[in-house]
Amino acid sequence: MAILDIAQIETVSASRGVLSKLIASSFGALADWNTSRATRRALLQLSDRELEDIGLVPGDIDRIARR
């Protein structure tokens, strides 16, 4: 006769939930970093005049990219 250990199943399920959240959080952080990197790179390619047209100065680029 087979005995089903409910406590062990719940522990494994909880562990998988924590691992899934950790992986999702890691991918979210990576996506946020990549978006900031791409934004900063695009803004750095603009001339001072182009930045002025959109209401920015070169010193604003890092601040904007971190958002």
C-alpha cells in the first residue's frame, strides 16, 4: 500500500513557487537593466540641439535612463 506524504508535497510545491518567483524576478531585473541601457544609448546618440528640442540637457541622460 502506498502512503502519500502531504507535508512533503506541500514543501516541494512551496519550494517550486519560491524558485519560480526568484527566476521571474531575475528576468524582470534583467529586462529593466536592458531597457535602461537602450534608453541611455539612444539618448547619448542625440546632439545637444536634439536633446534641447525634447527638453533635456546632456546631464539629464543618466537620471532619465535610471527610471
